[in-house]
Amino acid sequence: MEYSVSQFLLLGALTFIFVGAITPLMRKIAISVGAVDAPNLARKSQKEPVPYLGGVAIAIGVVGASYGSLLAVDFSMETFRLASFVLVPAMAISLMGLIDDLKGLEPWPRLIAQTATGVIVAVILTSTDTMGVAFNNTFLNYAVSVLWIVGVCNSINFFDNLDGGAAGTVAVITFFLFFIAYDRQQILVSALAIVTMGATAGFLMWNRAPAKIYMGDAGALFLGIIISVLTIRLSPGVVPQVKSFAIPLSLMAVPILDTTYLSRYFTVSRWHRSPFTSLDARWLTTPRDCIYFVGLRSVLRRNRTRDLYLARYLGLSVNGDWWRCLAR
């Protein structure tokens, strides 16, 4: 069964409206339970406490829209099973992130949970033959898949350090994933990509600078699983298949570079200690620590118009803190 672009865009628009509507409710709940990020450190950019739990709204929107569209259009046990192979692990890791948002967890249990989830997802994708095989070595395929899943989860989490940073970036990534998948007639990948784009864009209305709510670990880890699985499942039709690595790496270039830079910056240059001593993005970074500010400001600040177009290309135009970086 074929679906038009307009049908997918309608699905994304409905998700956008739904998440945009429930995010204020999650904000009230977060305030009532005390799930807020207080400006208790000099490196934090906000002036007042900002609630977490925005990621719960994103997860509800993505899961609800995904299963709802299956029920309305093309429900079968096969499609339900394939969708669940992505959504159930994403909800599980999101639950762990929610516990961390509410009570706080040590870094190593979080990393272990992420790795375990990555192993489970890699096994499921391989056993169901829904993942491309880039190498002739089975162990290497598993290892690369797990490394990619865990890496993307933490890249999205680290990139959630500025107002609108993670949400805006994920919205842009899933926008391009949708059109690539639609061109290849990968219906489930297309649907999940457009739903995720709509959910993050809806949340972005409340997360753009100055942010009224953060997604927290619950949202960042949920989106990390979704994005990593979407890029693994994507079949761009590139031959030889190993060259298809270029597409997810290009789409994820900004958060990957940001994570790589921060890991080196704080391990070698600033604190001389392992990044695993803390995986909290807001505890680690401020606008002056972001790779865009540190790596590109000195080169690009001579031409503010060019800065604008570059930022739009990178999906950062919705993020007010980036402009404050450039203005300094």
C-alpha cells in the first residue's frame, strides 16, 4: 500500500499539535513534583529553575502517534511487531532516564543500562533482518551497532545543553531521514521519522530560548534510541553498502562533533578526568563550552549573515543561546 507525502505530513502535523498541547501539562507536573533544574551553578545559563519532564511529552506523542497510525491505517501483527522492536526499548531507556531526572542515578548504572539496551536492540534488528549488514563479520556488525546506539544516545543527551539544541537538531535530522526513507519506500521508517520530527518540533515551542521546560534524560535517551535505530534501519540504496555509513554520520555530524569535542575538552584540557564521572550535559557545558562557539566563532564572526545561513543549515536557528554565543 502506497502513501502520499501529504498523508505523512498530516501525521507529523497532528503529532506536532498534540505534543505542543501536552507539554505545558508536563511542565506543571514537573513543577509540582520538584523535577526542576535549578540555576545553582555558575556554568548554568538559566536565571530561574526550569522544569524537566518535557521528554515524557515527546515519548507520549511519538508512541501514541505511531501506534495510533498503525491502528487507523495499516494494523497487522507484523507491523505492530516491527514498531514495537523500536518503541519498547526506547520506552524502557526513557523510564531509566525519568528515574534519573527525578531521583538521580550514578553514571555507571546509566551507561550499563544504555549498553544493555543497545545490545538488545542490535540483536533484535539482526535476528529480524531489519538492519543492513555493513561488514562480513557478525561480531563486528553487533559491536558497531551497539557502539552507534550508545553513542547517539549520549550525543543527543550532551547536545541538550542549550535551549532548543537537542530538539531542534533532532527535528532537522528526522526531517531528512523522512525524505530519504520515503524515496526508498520504507514506510515504517518514514512514519517514525515524521512522527519524531512533529513531536520534537511541538516540544520546541516550549524549549526554545528562553526555555520553559527541558526534555531531560527521559527525552534525550528516548530520542537517542529512535534516531540510532532509524539510521540503522535506513536503506539509502548506496553500493557498496559500507559507504552508506556516510549518511547517518553526515546527519549526526553536529552532535557527534560536539560530544567528541566536549569529551576531549573536559578530560584533557580542563578537569583531567574521565567523562564518565558525570554524564549530565548541563553540568558539563555552557554556551562558551559548545563546539560551535569554541570551534567556529573566531572564524565566522566576521560575517553575521553567513553565520545565520550556516546555523540554519545546521538546524540551530531556533536556539537563542547559540546567538548569545556568537554575540560575545
